[in-house]
Amino acid sequence: MNDTSNMPELSSDSPRMSIPGLDRWLASAAGRSVLDWEQAQVDRMLTDIFGYHALQIGLQQVDYLRANRIPLRQKGGDMPGGDFLCDFHALPIASNSTDLLVLPHVLEFSDEPHQILREVERVLIPEGQVVVIGFNPLSLWGLKRRFDRSGEYPWNGSYLSMNRLKDWLKLLGFEVAQGKLGCFIPPLERLRWLQQWPTVDQPGDRWWNVSGGVYVLHAIKRMHGMRLITPNWKKKPVRAKALRPITQKETHGH
């Protein structure tokens, strides 16, 4: 059994991600299909990102940092299973200390997604990078969420569109580097039903690119330089007044 005696404890009033049914869904055919697509995209995005400290916040059951070569890679969450326990809304990480942060399916299951993004911006170094993974409300998955009343993962969240997330990141000073939508298959639970849709993702990626069930968004924290105040070279300098010479007459008058 893992020793959790040294793990920090969350206060009882801390906002927490609601994840009933998460493990069951991760083991389902639909869950495995989503995770396979997500990991393929994240592996491609993270391969050439370098630095000293990489974090994955949330969904500790999956190693989204596996393809990255940053030496210190850690996973944190609000339940045991990672390297440390944390409140997503107040990360126990020093400001400007993290080179890369992966945020898988956290925002749509939080009551305060804006605060989580503010924490992401705080802990990243200038030019630090974040990868956000989320469910797309403008998809068959979003449609099922609206009618599902089970209260189980992943239908118990408030999905955010990729365009809205881009706007939020832009307000925090991030520049979106790339985004990818995928998983155009319907959210079916049985493997044999999913196998009847073997070619949907290929045309979907080309023709229905706004309706993918899941997206992966990669953004960079930009630090805008201060505006230097330079001299106004066009302004003519004030000419000094010439002294009037004293005439001989004025000299004799005194």
C-alpha cells in the first residue's frame, strides 16, 4: 500500500472535481478510444518541449507526460494516485517555476475554471507552455451530455468550447500555438458498435472539424516587453537667445 501520510490534506470546503464513474468510463471502449486519440495528439505536441519542470494536473490515472523529455515530471490531483495532492484552484507550486503544464479534463468539471487558468498562468515561467484537453460541447458528445441524467463521468461536467477557451487564454496573455479536434465517433459504450464507425475520424477531421468530441489546445505564455520611451527626434530644439552686445555709447553713459 502506498504511504500517503506525508501528502497534504485538502480542507473540507475546497472545491473538488466531481468524478463519479470515472474509473468505469476509462475502462470502457469509448473511454479507451478517447484516451488513445488524446495521448497520440499530446505525445506529438510534447516531444520537442524542453525545460526543467513539467506538471500534469488532474486525471492522474493517465500519463500524458510520457513522451516529454523534461527531467522533472510530476502529476498532481485532488485525490490520491499522483505525486502530490492539491487544490486545482490554489496550486502548491511556486510562481514562475514550471516550463510545461498539462491540464486534462479539469476545467469542465470545476465550478471555477477561470481561477484554475489564473493559477496555470501564475506557475508557468515566461514563455512556458500549457496543453489543455477538454470535451467539446458542439459535438455528439456534447449532445449526449445535455440529455444524460446519470450524473456520472463524463456527462456530469460543463463543457467549454475551444473558441471560448481560446478567448480566456488570450485574456491571460497566452498565445494559442495549435489546436486539434478529434473523436468524431458517437459516444457509444459497446466496442462492437464503435467498430461500425471505423472511418469516421478521417473524413471528420477534414469536413466536420468543429464537431469533434474532444479537443487538445496548446498555448504559450507570452510576456510583452515594456514600451521604451524614446526622445522625440522630430521636435526642434529650442534655440538659445543670443546676448545683445553692449554699445560704446551705453558704456560711456555709466
